[in-house]
Amino acid sequence: MTGDERRSRARGLSAWTTRRWLRAGVAASLVVLTVLGTAGAYVLGRTGTISRDLVDVRSPALTVAIRLEAAVLNQETGIRGYGLTGKAAFVTPYKQGLTEQEATRAQLARLLRKDPDRLEDLKTVQDAVTAWQERIARPIAAQPAGSPSPLATERAAEGKALFDEVRASLSAQQERLRADRVRARDDLMTTMTLRNWVFSAIAVVIVVLTALIFEGLRRGINRPLEQLGADARAVAGGDFEHPITPTGPADLRRLSSEIDFMRRRLVRELAVSEETRLRLDAQAADLQRSNAELEQFAYVASHDLQEPLRKVSSFTQLLQRRYGGQLDSRADQYIDFAVDGANRMQILINDLLDFSRVGRLHNAHQSVDLDEVLERTLSSMSVGIEEAGAIITHEPLPTLVADPTQLGMLWQNLIGNAVKFRRPGETPKIHVTADREGELWRFTVTDNGIGIAPEYADKIFVIFQRLHTKDTYSGSGIGLAMCKKIVEFHGGAISVDPDYRDGARIVFTLAPRPPETPGTDTTPEATRAEAEQPR
């Protein structure tokens, strides 16, 4: 084989997949095992055939031939004694010999029915015995008893010659049967030796095939997979520059190449992601700083607007009281607009100030009995509740570590909205529940009011978002946004139950202990200083 042919053959084998290698290995193993199995089956069959022939034919045939000789000898002894003495007692062995002769001949003929040569020997024996019987035994046996038979004396020499032929034919028959038995035994031993060699070869081949299969699996599958796993673990451990080395059959090399392609793509994506993360971190820092500045600005702006707004509100109310009815109707209308605008601005600034203080001023965590907080809230809202005729019920509420002021604001906004957005002509019914849900507490505030359309379920928690005009329902649009901020500050979430159709159901969760909020000044001095500033 030339060098080009060897290289071409190597390239062809390197293109084989795991399945093709397995198929080739299994096919070769099956061929070898089939050949050896066929040889083993032949040897086993041959051993069985020879064993059966030896046990069922050759050995019994020799035994029966010996018995046949004994039967003929009994006949010769009986006839010779009867011929010499004339005593009837010698006829009995002769007759028994005849019976045994016939039985053994028939048995021997049945045993040797598939062996023409031995049947020919049996025929020779039978012919010799028949000649002796017809010429000597039967004539002498037909003589009357009581005196020696003259025929025995006359044919003594002839009888001896005939019986010698019988003896010779019997001896020849037994000698051939012994030779057949010896050959069968030798064949059996040879076949058994061959059988042992064949099965030893089968065992050796099975061991070799097993070793080859395991070695092939180790070299072709296990080792490449171990290499692939080691490379993958190195990459998973953070060494993204570690290459994936293709080894093994073609399909495993393709898999390694695909994984290495994925690794290279991940390296590129990680580089882009790292760059993006750095930009996002910078933007998040800017956004956090901007939010803090906006929150501080909202607080300062709402706080500093209190004084000029009070002046505007006070003087417009003075104008209304002093000059109301003294000017024309249009002037009175302008004054009313100014008073109403100042009052609404006062409410909006107060709500905005409360919203900005959530998590900054009201951050005194302590053990809070929500039943007591809810009762105090309902007591402070008793006038509005009585005017609306609302029926408010609640299940036993838990005790949490929280800010009592913030939770009071939470109940006030939720209960207040449920009372405000009631159905005309129907008694407001509000029910509060609390259930443990994993590590959190799940609360619901259910009413039978006008409800909230599903498309507005998220919009209502955005600050300054209103679903109704100020002429229909009063409010600043900050209440539910404040509720969302309070709930999230206490490690929970708030939403509208979209499956409830008979009103509105607000669902929110609270953690048993609120998470720590970094960057918030919650010292008693800072809290007290901010709380003491005039509104």
C-alpha cells in the first residue's frame, strides 16, 4: 500500500462517526462469534452423535454378539451331550440356545440396521450357524432319547469343522464390533478434544472482543468525552479562553467544534455584555443619583412651597370673604377659581410631601400589630365612613416588624379609595384578609365598588395617574402610588386581582421584616429634624 493510499484510508476512517464505528465493531464481532458458534455447534453435534453411536449401538452390539455366541455354544454343548449319551436333559440347553439365538439375532439386527458391513457379518454368522444346525444339530436332536446317537459319531468330524466355521464367524464379528467401538471411542475423544479447543477459542475470542470493545469505547468515546468534559469545566470555571480540543470520532469532533464555536461566541457576547454592564452601572449610578436628587428636590420643593401657597390661599380666601358679591359675577367666578386652585394645590403639595417622605422620614421599624393600626386608621376615618354608610370587616391580622406610620398611610389610602369609589345607591362593603404565603404575608382589600378595568391595572399605581376627572372623584393621583412605594419598601408587591369582577380587590404582600435600605439616613436625629420642619 502506497503512502497516498494509507493517507486516503486514514482520512476515510477519521470521517467515521461513533455509530459507524459501533456498527462495524458489532458486525465484525457477530461474524467472528457466528463462525465460532457454528464450529462449536458442529463439534457439539458431532460429539453427541458419536456418543450416542458408542453408547446406543457399538457397545450394546458387542454385548449382544457375545450373548449370541453364548447361545450358539449352549446349543453345541447340548447337542454334543445328547448325541453322546442320549439323555433328554441335554436337549433343554439346546432349545434355550435356539430361543436366545433368535432373540439376540433380532436385537443385533435392529442395532446394526444402519451399518451394512456389520449386517453382512451377522448374515455370515447366521449362515454358518444355520449350516451347522441343518447338518448336525437338528438331525441329532431328532434322534430318539435313551441311547447314544450313531449320527453324532458318524458326523463328528464334519460337525467339528462346521462349528469351527461358526466360531470363526462369531470371532470375526466380535473383533470387528470391538474395532468399531474402539474407533468410535477414539473419534469421541478426538472430537471432545476439538470441542474443548473450539470452546477455549470462543472464550478467548470473547475475552479479546470484550477487551477490544472496552478499549475502543475508552479510546473512541470515554477519552474524548472526558477531554470534552475537562475543557467544558475549564470554560465553566471562568477560563473562557481555554480552547475545546476536537478528538475522537467525527460526530464527537463536530460536537467539540460546535461547543468551541459556542465558547468563542460566548466570549464575544461576554465582552459585549461586560461593556454594556459597565455602561449600565454608570447609568444606574447616574440614575440613582438623579433619583435621589429628584426625591430631595420633590421634598424641598413641596416643603418650601408651603409658605407662599398658604399666603396665596389665605389672601384669596380674604378676597372672597371681603369682596364677594361686591364685584361683578365674573370677578366672583375668578376669585372662586383662585381659591379652589389654591386648595387643590395645597392638597397636592401635602400628598407629594408625604410621598417623598416614604422611606426617608417614616422608617422607624418596630413590632406592629396590624389589627391596632387598622383600628386607629378606621377611627381617624370614622366621619367619612359614617357618611358613606360603609361596612368594613376584617380577619385577624398578623404582627410584623414595620413602620407603623407607613402602614397607617397604607390602610388609609386603600380603605379611603374603597369608600370613595363606591357604587351609587349601594352600601359600600369592604373586607380585609391576611394569609401566610411562604415567607410573606398576603393581604387583600376587597370592595363592591365600581371596580377597575383590567387595562388600567398597572396604570393606577403610577404617580399622578387618574382614571376619573376631578369633578367626578376628588384626589391627587398619588394615593395608590404611595401604597406601592410603602409595600415595596417593606419587601412586598401590590397589584389588582384581575379575576375579581364584583368590585375591586387590591392584593399586596408584606415581609415579616422589611429589607435593609442602603443609603437612607434613618438615625433618630435625622428623622426628628425632618419631622420638626414646618409644613
